[in-house]
Amino acid sequence: MGYEDKLVAPALKFRNFIDRTPNTYNVYLIASIACISGGMFGFDISSMSVFVGQEPYLRYFHSPKSTMQGFITAAMSLGSFFGSLLSSFVSEPFGRRASLLICGFLWCVGAAIQSSAQNVAQLIIGRIISGFGVGFGSSVAPVYGSEMAPRKIRGTIGGIFQFSVTLGIFIMFLIGYGCSKIHGLASFRIPWGVQIVPGLFLLFGCFFIPESPRWLAKQGYWEEAETIVANIQAKGNREDPDVLIEISEIKEQLLLDEHAKAFTYADLFTKKYRARTITAIFAQIWQQLTGMNVMMYYIVYIFQMAGYEGDTNLIPSLIQYIINAAVTVPSLYLLDKVGRRKMLLFGAAAMMAWQFGVAGILATYAEPYDYSDTVKILIPKKHKPAAKGVIACCYLFVASFASTWGVGIWVYCSEVWGDSQSRQRGAAIATAANWIFNFAIAMFTPSSFKNITWKTYCIYATFCACMFIHVFFFFPETKGKRLEEIAQIWEEKVPAWKTSKWQPHVPLLSDHELAEKMSTKHDEGMLQSQASSEEKPTKLVGPAMKFRNFLDRTPNIYNPYVISMISCIAGMMFGFDISSMSAFVSLPAYVDYFNYPTAVIQGFITSAMALGSFFGSIASAFVSEPFGRRASLLTCSLFWMIGAAIQSSAQNRAQLIVGRIISGFGVGFGSSVAPVYGSEMAPRKIRGRIGGIFQLSVTLGIMIMFFISYGASHIKTAASFRLAWGLQIVPGLLMCIGIFFIPESPRWLAKQGYWDEAEIIVANIQAKGDREDPDVLIEISEIKEQLLLDENAKAFTYADLFSKKYLPRTITAMFAQIWQQLTGMNVMMYYIVFIFEMAGYGGNGVLVSSTIQYVIFVVVTFVSLFFLDKFGRRKILLFGAASMMAWQFGVAGILATYSEPYDLSDTVKIRIPGNHKAAAKGVIACCYLFVASFGFSWGVGIWLYCSEVWGDSQSRQRGAAVSTASNWIFNFALAMFTPSSFKNITWKTYCIYATFCACMFIHVYFFFPETKGKRLEEIAQIWEEKIPAWKTTNWQPHVPLLSDHELAEKINAKHVERVNSREHSDNDEKSQV
């Protein structure tokens, strides 16, 4: 018995263990989860590039010389080299997911070691272990994605790996940039610790993705392999032509593999495979020799040569990372249109030009520089255009790489083999080549900058010229070709430059012919299968329904107001968080304990919650759609309580930030799901009032926590803030308990096929259990019609939100949330202490004035609940935008006229003196009126509007998630940078927010349709017919929809007929008994 044969039983035990959780079959989501390993690599790049020139890093690690710094940076690549070589010994016998789990686990271990590193040796060990995990992931993820993807989008799916790399680079750079303002060790320990997060996501995600159908087929599990292919490509239809073709290709390839001997690494260098192996290895080597990772790892040094230092260095770096991520996205779609060869050739030529451009500018304008161990030339300030020229060439180089070699190589190296037996080991050795050259380049680049300066870029430009020639003569086209076609190209030695238009001499069957041929065989198999087994429910439904049954052991409440209040405790958590910071940011106990955080640090501490909420809102759809709305709400409460516990026990800034990120992750779940859940549970006539409860709970949370904090502020020790932060656990507990007493969304139940239970819930909520009530019949009819449309449509993904049909709705919902942040309201909430200090108030005067503001906020929000369903959404939003603009300009005008410079605070730089009390009261009055205007309009209206505006149920949850994520990312940015804006541009901050209010007024007037009182199909009709927004208030459908009364009568007749039919059937059964 062979080695792999012995491993089959343990491998299948592992597969059975991991398959206890439901699988997702959306191929984009599957690839995104697997390609988190690419995000890890991106995280690593930025986690070093931001800090190699920073003072805390240099001081703690004793200013490592250029060679030592090269080895520290390259250690991750060294580990990746060995990880990629070993990956096939796990992925082949145990499956692709096993390698991805090892990747996630080793990455987390390595990140933990790095973040706690006490010396250079420990840091290097941590990076090697992390690299070992990345080696596993980078070798397996592209192959796994290629095996899961339908052939028509194989390039797009394969390119997701590189996109995740660029996204990881960008995200970690933002985190690193924020932490670089910290002057202690936490500046690098926090980002290195945060690296654990993608590892945890990958570990968690592996339990929700299916195994590769090719691997299952190789083990003899054809039934399961066919089910997976059918679920991915045809919504479970195993007779679909694409499914039949895919299964046929797998069978033919495995038949060839069975007749061949066991494939080893040595076989890659036999006569048959040598050309493919050399092509794949050089594809990965050339990717490194473009010099791109020099740009990524050592961007700080490059911009230093151009004369940029400090923040002026990091900001151009941020722009570069944004370009890298942004350009990668469109290239995913071009791969399957333009083809692999054309993109690689264009990229090589363009990168050569930009590298020579950098070299030429540096050779002409740079001067010797002796104040650094690494950077030995510098463009003086008198040559600013030359410096900008270097930056421009770097940006163009990055764009050229990201759109071609960055995204293309991972796809190409998973396709080029032509059969499945060589693919995994071939991909492993090609990836290993990438990592060993990555190691060499990262190791020796600092020395090359030091010793050969600008000539370094000439070397990389020459490499780009060589790769252009190599690609043209030796890289065959793989776009749109089946495995056997690629194999035929290699076997017939077709010249690479002819392969784009090449057709096999002995034509392979077309897709249509192959489908017809396979259909006959498949029909026979289906008849046998149906005779031997019954249809099984989908894997998603079983665990989800078990979870629902567990929650439903307790009696349910059916009062829509109580239901909404329980779910909207998520909003109260957000309110608790706002006050828990705003009350303490200026108190001596807080400031002393956390070592007087600067404006930037305080901004990051405050905004950390919003950062977590951004990721939580995006992730929420992956729980609420398969497991139900209550599962997301339960996740929200658990994360919130964990985060609150960490905050209340915080020993330093780092722990406080981690706790706030975790709490934010929970709030992100809640803020995305609670408004949608409330909208799905509410009768249409009070939908506005129910939807507004979320914002009311936010305001109530703000006020309650502020009173707690106000009382605790009289304690002069650390207990003042610890007590307040510890009490944050209470709403989490209340929500956790309350979830056991609220019913599941009837729309979600209906989607799972549980119509009877869905109808009972609607009847209990709207008609005290009367299932024949007109309102109940209308609601159930609407759900049925919408789900019928959803069933006939393809599975809805985040990408669909940006399709032609949904793009206007997505933009409207996202900007609705963005504008809510750009009103400046959360500035008023988070930093109310600073605002009142500008007005000349201090001590208890600030806290008392703040209390009045919070009371106004709650009262006005409560009153507005009764106006949303009377005035409509548009009128309230327009009124709010106009009035908030007026009050913001009022604050700015008063401060500009009466304030004077103030130097006794790190943040507040202007203050109204005591002899202008009337002006100070004017600022306070404008703040109060602003809060009242917001609470009445944009505060309560937006959460409701964003749950209504979609027009169908299939886009609603993902749409709400992405729009809520927009809210949180702007919340993060504003909370992060507002203290700096108070410090640097003082009263002009309010002018900026007032201008935003003017812009949002225009946007709402021209592009926000009215949704008040409209059914889902009416809102959809508005979008489809492109009705001007200002006409939608009085708009009626051209093909009139039935009135509620007419619809009720029509449905009632069908309902009575169905009941009579059911009773007749029951009587027949009884008579037979």
C-alpha cells in the first residue's frame, strides 16, 4: 500500500470533520476566502515597509545595518520557500483545505511571535514561521481557485489572489501609518499583532468552503464532486451543459492519471514536462525580477532618495498602495478578455520604461548623501520637479505591474500545466522559485541601494526587457482553453506567438457537442441515483435550522416594537461607545494613565471601533444569509462583550485599541443586520417608525453612557473609566438574552422553504394570529413574488451590487451612509469636550453642557419617529441637510470672529475668551440646533432608507452590509483625523462639514427617490424606469399595481382555495385509514 493510499482514511476523517459546517458555493466568495493567504503576504510587506525607517523600530532593534535589515525582511520569503515545497505533501493526500488551514494556523503563530519580539532573533523566527504558512497558501490557493472556477471566469477568479495581496498591502499600510504616530514600541507591535486577524478569518472561512471537486474525484467520491460542480456552476442543476463538460474533463484527465505512474517532483523535469516547468518557474522568477517587491518592501528608501521624509514620505507611499489595489480590480476582468500573453508583454515593456525613467532622473539630479546607512544619494529640494518625476515613474510602474504581472502570473502558473497530475507539484515548485528570489531581492536590495544606487533600477529594467523576449517566444496563451487543449499545445510544440489563435488539428468536441454526448450518460446515472436515494437538503439549511430550533426553545414575542427594540440594542452599543470615549478624552485620570496621547493617537484610539465595525459589517452577510438574522445579532453581542471586557481591563493603549476593534466588529454586525431585520419584521404602515428605533437606541445609548461616565468622572483614579467601560457589557448581555425571545425573519424562513412558519410569524405580528387577514395575505404574497424572482436569478454576490442594474441603488445607499458621517455629527458626539472647550467652557461646565446636548438628541429622535411615515424620507433628509449646513456655518462664523489663539492644549488651539460670553453661548446654541436637526432627519432616516431603497430581497442584505461598511470606514476616518483638524485648521473644520451638507442637499434632491409607503416591487419599478428622484413622491406605476384592498381580495380567493384543498386532502387520508 502506497503512502498516499494509507492517508486516504485519515484524509476523509478530516474532510468529514470540516464538513460539519454548511458550505458556500459562490465561486467569488470561495476564492476570496482561499486567497486570504495572499492578503497575509500583503500584510507582511506593509508591516515592514512602514517601519524600516521609523525611530522606535530602529531604537528597539539597535538600528540594524543594511544587510541585517535585508535578512529580517527576507526571512518571511525564506520560510515561504520551504512552505511552498512542502505544501503538496499535505494538499495532495489531505485536500486543498488542509493546506489552507495550516497556512492560517502558522501565520497566526508567527504573527504572535513577531508582535512580542524581544530581539532581532525572535523577530526573524516569527517571520520565518509566518512565511512558512504563506508558502502553503500561495502554492495552494491559486490552484484551488482554478479548480473551483468555471472556465469562462477562470482568469478573474485566479486574479483574486493578487488582488488580495494588494488589498493586504493597502490595509496594513493604513494601520501602520496610523500606528507610526505612536512614539513607543506599540507603533510596530500593534500592526504586527493585528496580522493575526486575516489568519483567524482564513481558519474560520475554511469551514465554509467545499473541497476541490478534482481532489474528491481522485479519491473516488464522484457523487460529491459532481454536486459541488453543479452547485457552483448551475445552482445544483447537474444536467447543465457546463456541469457535464466539467465532469467529463475531470473524468478524462483522471483516467489518464490512473494509467500513469505516481507523479513526483522529478517528473517535472522529464522530457514531457520540462518545458512547462521551466516556463512556470521563470514566470514566477520574472515576477520578482520586475523589481515590484523592492517598491513594496523598501518604498521608504526610494522616496527618501527623491527627497521625501517623515509624513511626506508615508503619504506618497499610501497613494502608491491605493494605486496598486485600485488597478488590480479592473485587471481581473481584462484577463479573460485580452488574454494572458498580451497583458504580460505590455506589462514587461511598460515596467522597463518606468524603471529606466527612475534611473535616468536619479542619475541626472541626485547628489551624494551621507546621513543614512542605506540611502546614499538624494535629490535636493531645489529639484522638486525631478523628485516628482521619480514619484510619477514609481506610480506608473506600480500600475503597470498590478494590471499585468501582478494579477496574471498566479493565474498563468495554475493553468499552464495541461493536466491535473502535474498541477499541484508544478505550482508548488514554481511558487518556491518565486519565494527564493523574493528572499534574495529583499535580502540584498538595501546593500544595492547603498553600493550601486541608481544603477539598481537599470538592472531591473534590463530584467524587464529579458522577460519581454522570453514571454514572446516561449509563453503559450492559456485563456479560455481546456486542460487537454493546453496539453496538446505542449505536445505539438506550437510556437508560443501562434497559440492565441491556435485550434487543435484533431478538433476537440465543442462545448455544445460535448454536453449532448455527456447528457445521455448522465441521464442513465441520474436514473440510478434517484432510484437509490432521496433528494437531500442543502448543507446550509441543516445547521441553520438546528441553530434556529435551539433559539426557539423559548417562547417568542410578536410585538413589532419590542422585537425592534431588542434587535436595536446593537445601536445602543454604538451609542455607549461614543459616550464612553467623549466623556474621558480630557480627564486627568485617562490622560495620565495612557501617557498623554497626542491628537493623532487619540484619533486612532477613538476610531479603532469604527475600523472594526467596517470589517464586521462586510462579514455580517456571510452569517445572516445562511444562518438567519438572529445569528448575526448573537455574534454582535458576543464580540461586543469580549471587546468591552478587554477595554475595561486595558493596561496600555495597544490593549485598549484591540478591545475597541473587537467591540467594533460586533457593532458592525449589528448595525448592518438590525435595520434590515426590523424592516423585514415591520408592517408596511409603520415601517418608518420601526426603522427609526435603531437611531433612537443609538441616541439613548449615548445619553445613558454619558450619565454613567459623568458620575464616574468624579472618581479621580483609573476606576473612573474602567467602571464605565465595564458596564458596556450590560447591553451585550441584554441583547444576548433577548435574541432567545424574538422570532426569525419570515423572509429568511420563506427563503429556506419554511412557508408555514413564515406565515405564522407574519400573522402573529400583523393580525394577532389571523392568517386570513388582508395585511397578512398581502405580505405573504409580496414575499412569494419576490422570492420567485430571486430563485429565477443567479446567486447574488457583492459584485452584483455594482452591475448595471444595481449600481444606482448601491451608489445611493453608500452615499446615504457616507453623507451621514460627513454631516459632522459624530464629531459632535466623539469630541464634544473639545468643541465646548473652544467655546470657553471647562470642567463640569463642559459635562453639563454635553448632558443637555445628549438629552436634546434623544428627545428629538423619539419625536421624529412619528414624522417619518407622514412627511416621507426625502423631505426630512432635505430639511436636515439645509438646517445642518446653516448651524455649521454659524459655529464657524462665531469662532472665526471671537476666538483667540490658545496654547495650553495639544488639540484645542483656539478659544473664546471669558469677555465674550454671548459668543460662547451662540456656539453652544448652534451645536444644540445642529444636533436637533440631525436627530430629526439624517440620524433616524438613513438607517431606515438604506434598508428600503433596494427594491428586492436578494440585494437587500448584501447591499445593507456594503452601505453600512461605507458608514463605518468614513466614521473611522473622521474620528481618526478630527483631533488633527481641530489642531491645524481650527474653525475651518466646521466650514468643511457645512460644505458637505450643501453637497448632500443637492445629491438628495436629484438622486434619492422617495420610499415612504411603497412596496418592494414599486421601488424596483422606480429604479428600472429611471424616474427622476424629485418626481417619485407623487409617482404612480404606469402599469398600476393592485391596491391593497384589491390584492387582498384576489389573494384571499386563492388562500381559501388552498385551505379547502388541504382539508379535502386530509379527509381523503382519514377515509383511507
